[in-house]
Amino acid sequence: MAKRQRQEQMTFANVGGACSCERCGAPCRVDPVPGSQAKLLKRSARPRGLCASCAVHDHLRHLYPVNLTLARGGPQLLAHPHIQQMYLDLLRMAGTDVTAEEIDWQAIIRNWDLPFPTAMLRFAQNPVSEEEIAMARLEGQQRRAGTWKEPLTEEEFEAQRQAAIKKFFDGMDKERHEDPSADRRDGD
């Protein structure tokens, strides 16, 4: 009888309950079905750990050479939709418990400088240390001081692309009119 009551309570509490992220304090959801087969960003079976956004950032800081690129370029690189989509494609191929809706890219950018509960590991697939990342970050900050701009919207990007195409073809027409021999065939 006591066992049955305990099961009902656990089910009511979402099989293990909820917790807060150890890094940013955001609410987290515990794996409702233990035994996940995820290879990457596996949901925790215990009520502790990182939220989806902090777990993505933790994965990115261990993913070489992405970690150096982000250290030099800054977290604003993650604001670009095509970069987000590439990462989501990687997650889908690797098998993950995280959904695209759970990843808050703006929270990752906003919380970029918060410390992690564990140190960054150096291993064969990640040959850089936290010190090297810190130096790359400082170098990147000095290079891009005041140069970052918000990413273009899809409409702005399309307008810019159309303008570049028009400029290209206008230049080709101008060259053709300036050099009449370009229109003649060989031997005429």
C-alpha cells in the first residue's frame, strides 16, 4: 500500500519533479521516462543539472573549434538563424532529448559570462584549455570593439541580396556596351 502511494506521488510530481538550473537558476524538467537513449544533451533522471540553454552553451564550450570561434567572435554569432539551424541539425543527427523550443538562444547570449559549476575539460577532441579560450575571447573583444550589428532579418537579407544581383548584372551590361568587340564572334 505504501509503495502504491509513493508511485502516485512521483507521477503527480512529474516522475522526479522539477529543479532549477545550477548555472542560471531557470526552471528545469526532469526526464519523465528514465532510460533515455540520447547521445547528446541527455535529460537528467535526477532533479539537478543545467537547463537546456546552459547545457547547449556547455556543449558549445567543449566543441572544438566552435569554442574558439565563439570566443573570438562573441556569443552574438549565435543570434544568426542559420547558425542556430546548423546546430539544431547537429543535435537531430546526434540524437538528443532537447527540442528546438527548449533552447533560448537569447538566454545563452545574455548568460554567456555566468560561471559553470564544472571546469572546461581538455581532451583529444577539445585540445584547448579555459586559459586559451579566455585569451581568444580577449583578443576577439579587442578586434570587434563597437563593430557588432544585429543580424539582418530575412526581408533585409533578401533585399540586400537582390540589390547585389542587380548591381552585378548592371555592371555586366555596362562592360558589354563599353567593349563592342565582346558582342562579336571570332572571325567576323
